[in-house]
Amino acid sequence: MGFETRLVISFVMLSCLLNSSTQQQLDDMFEEYALNSLPTRPQTGVLYNASLPSNLTGVQVSMVRLRWDSFWRKGANYSGFLMPPRIFAYPFFTRLDIVYSNLGNQSSFYYNVPNHTLVAPVVGFNIYASGNLTKLNLTLFGGPILVEFPVPQHEKAKCVVFYSNGTYEMSSMTTQENMCSVRDQGHFSMVVPSPKKKDRGKLWKWWVFGFAVGVLGLLLVGFIVFVLIRIFRMASIGKMEKEAEKNEVLDTTNVGQSKMPLATVVRTQPTIENDYVP
């Protein structure tokens, strides 16, 4: 199978979300891109950047080739990974290739953690036998491997390790800023708890409740204003009646079942204009 055919197959794999099998296939594909980007005679200890297709814009892949004994004695410090000495890589090969990857702005397309948000790109490394796809196993006899993320520190951030079987594990950050402590190869990132989504159903219920309370409040205020106006008018009428009673006191008489005012004295006597009596 030619390289072009394998490249087409790789593109098809990238169009799907990763599961436990495609994660391994993605790592192997990065290894293949890195191998095909090496010069004819690569130098040991030099980091080479891989050429990637356009559909992987934002992703970075690089490779460094080391001697096995040098890696055991000195470790390695490339691409934000600080590997201490005394890391045993097996099965034994004279030289080994370390492939580094940074998924950049495509990190969330390939990896996610439920109820959490990635706050750093997913970075990773894998170690292969030099020149082929034989992946080596690691046993650490010294300290852990430190992973540094080129992002600002987050107060609630956690380290997350994505395993090849599709599972993940979260742990606390190290005392050093933006660093995670790991003990094996794989893919790593930083996550924070996702903000809780507002329940639109509850908001709608509160909106209806508030509207109903508002309408009832307006009705109550209107009723109180009406009562106050009524009381004010009754008080004004009563006051006017009292003022009228003070100005002139009239006797009363019963007319049927009603009591009517009665004038006791006629102030102006009628005068006959002439003495003619028909």
C-alpha cells in the first residue's frame, strides 16, 4: 500500500470521533507523518517538525530520535515534556523515536470530558522503535514526567489523562504552575468544571409567576386607590353638610315616612299691590 493510499485512509479516520481504536490509529498516523518528514540522515537529539495536511490546520507534530542508552541516562526535555533519567523503554532497540503532538484548536473535536471544559490544548507523546511503528512500553524508575501547558493558570483546573482504551483520569495540578505529573505516555490536558446551564423550564415558570404577582399587585393597588378616593369624597360631603347646618338651623317635620326641613318663620310678608278684590 502506497503512502498516498494510507493518507486517504487517515483522512477518513480523522472525520470520525475518536474511540479506543481510532485513538491508537491517530497516534500511528502522526508517527507516519513524522517519519516521512525526516531528512535523509536525521541527526540524533534534533527535534524535527512534521508536515501535515490542510485538514489538520492548527495541529502540531514533531519528532526527536535518541539513542536508548542516552534516554536512560539523561532523559529528554522537548516540546513541553520534561522526562527524567532512568526511564526504561522496552522491548530494547538501539534508537528510539519520541513523537510529540499538540492538537491545538482541534482538541475538543477529538477529546472531551463530561461536565468539563478544556482550557488547554491536548498534548501528547508516544515512543516508538526507531524507523517503524513498534510502540515501546515505559517503566519509570526515577521521578514522574512533567507536562507543561502554555496557557494561563486556572484556579479550578485539573489535569486529565486520556488513555488509549477511551477512558480518562483527572488529578490535581502540581505545585508548579501549568504543570501536570504523569507516569506514562499518552495524551494530556487541563479541564475546569463547565458552568451550569440555566433551566429554561424553571425560568418560564418563574416568569409566569412574576407576571401573575404583578397583575394581582396592580389590581390591589387600584382597589386601594378606589377606596381612598371614596373615603375622601364621603368625608368631603360630610364636611359640607356640617357647614350647612352651622349656617342655618331648620325645624323638621315628617312627611310620610320622610323627614323634611321646615321653616318656622316667614321672613318677608307678602304685600298686596292694590285693594281690588274681585
